[in-house]
Amino acid sequence: MGVDACIYLKARNGDEPTLCDSLPHGCSMVDAKEWAPHGATHEIEQCWRYYGPGYERGPWPSIAAVLMTLHASPDVETVWYFGDCSGGDQPFTPQRVQEFSAHYMSEGNRPYNRKFTSLGTPSAG
């Protein structure tokens, strides 16, 4: 069990937005559910773990590709990205995509992977 990635968007006209690039394999856009952030019109369905500073588990390059595709669309007004056990009321701006990308490029998934030895037991450090 872990923290799942949640990606939502608000389309400018309420209809499904036209995206400049296609979404990565395994992703689809659906209408937002009742638990979506206030104002969200659509959700990106995917099966990824959340990635962020302090929780370096999910596939950030794929998550970032979705977020950049949404931000590149003139039909998308707002984008949200968060973990399923945290509040998602703050928009995830292009600047935050850059911050998380810089963190990924310096740390990758290493902080998470360092927590376990090759036998799967917690390490001392």
C-alpha cells in the first residue's frame, strides 16, 4: 500500500480539452468524480504512485509528461497534482513541475531505494 498519484484539470470550456500531445500509454481522461478538487472538470486515470520530495516512489518522468501536456493545452485552465492522502486544493503550476523535475534529476528514486537492502529489510541509514 502506498500513496497514489492524483491528476485533475479544469477545462476552459468544460468540454474535454484538445491536448497538444497524446497522453502516455495507460492514461485516459475521464470526467472528474465528486471527490475532485473544487472546479475540476476532468481526471487523468492512471495507476501510478505519487512522486515528490520526501516521497520518491512514482514514475516522475511519466507524471511530468502528463502535467506538461496539460499545461501546454490552451483548453486547460488549471492543473492539480497531489497524493491521494493529501489535500489537492492548490493548483500545480508549471513552476512546481520544474521544481519536482529538478528534484528528480538530482535524487531520482534513490532516497526511497536507499531505505532497503538488497534483501528487502530496512537499512540502518
